[in-house]
Amino acid sequence: MIRYFISDLHLSDKRSDLIRAFVKMSKALIARDEKAELYILGDFYEAWIGDDFQADWNTEIENALTDLSKSGISLYFLHGNRDFLIGSDWVNRVGATLIQEQTELPLENSTLLLTHGDEYCLEDTEYQAFRKKVRSKAWQEHILAMPLEQRIALAAQLRNDSKSMATEKSMAIMDITPSAVEDSLSQHNCKSVIHGHTHRPNVHKTDGYLRCVLGDWDKSIWLATVEHNTYTQYKASVEEFLQRGLLGLEVIHKEILY
Ligand SMILES: [Mn+2]
């Protein structure tokens, strides 16, 4: 069994190159014909305003996901700070399972914690206040009851309103607060965590725990795998990946999970 991890693809109509890369990756994973699971750890989309949103560029993405799930690869989706409005209609459409933030994934010799990671960025207090509001059920129900056009306008307004939400770049200024990660790991009795969000792909080995940070898709695409108890992180430039597929990937990190 191989487990694949991606996050922070930020797919949108403005990045047809990344959509092509994701479709290519989906086909390549299917062609491998291995028992596999794919975990999407948030910010798959640049923005999401409700499962009733439809566009040709997104149909292409949803078809790729549907092909993955139909091929027998189990799909899991976890909300990011940009696509937290993804709901049961979307996951049912593509054949995925919605998982909660800080989900425990049991492996052979350990348990791995999976999360998007924005909840760890405690120094950005403005963002944490915003997060508290938009993750509440009441706020989400209120928003989703609005007509689609109004939601599109609101999403644009939200992006302009809050400085820390204005660009993904300014979001990335804020890294995680180490104690927040340590607290969640001890709470879940885990020693390794995989998260995205910060756009600082790396593997951090600290006293007693391992923190694997997934990469965001922009000039490069990233893919991580867990096989047995080994975490491997791969990278390719978008052009290289579009030409050579999985063969264009280069190993950036390889670590035994704690
Ligand atoms: Mn994020």
C-alpha cells in the first residue's frame, strides 16, 4: 500500500498549467495500478464558494478526481483555509471522504497526524480571529444560503478586506508556532505530523517529533508518499512534470517516520 499526500495546489481558472499537471498526476497514479490512497490536505483550490459552483475548468479537475476514486484509489480530503466551504456534495461527486483536521492515520509502527496546518499559525492573530468566524457552522450556513452571485462577490470582498488574507504570500510570512504543533502531537499521542499551508516544504526533526511540511504548487509541483514507515517528498518543475510525468520527480527528502 502506498499513500500519496498533496496540499496547497491552489487550483483556479488562472492556472491552467497546474490543472494540466494535476490531471497528468492523476492519470499517472492510476497507471501505476497499486493499492493506494491519496490525501489532499487542504487548499486544493485557490478559493471555494460552495459545491453548487460550476465551471469548465473545475469539471476537468473533478473528472480527474472521479477517475482516481473509480480506479480504486481511496481519496481523502481535508479543508484548508481557502476551500473550507467544500461540503458533502463535492466529496460525493468525486468519490472522496472528508476527514477532519488533525486526523490520526495509523501506520505499521506509529500513528501519523494529518492536518492543513493553519491552526498552528498562532502569531497571526488577525487570521486566527477570521478563522474562528468562518469555521463556525452558523457563519457557513448563513453564507451558503446566499445566491451564488452574492457569494462570488463576497469572496472577492473578503480577499480585499483582510490584509493577512490578501495574498498567499503574506499568509506565508507567518510560520507555525512550535508549541502549537507539540501540543497537538501530544494530545493525539503522535510523534510525526504531515501538514501544508506554510509554503515552506521541509522535514523538521526536533526533540522527539518529526514535522513534514508539504510543498505548494506554483513554479514546481510537489508530491509526498508514505510507504511502510518511510516518508518521501518529491518535487518537479511544472514544465518538467508536464513533459515527463512521475519520471520528472526528484527526491528532496526521505525520512523514517517517528
Ligand atoms: Mn493554507
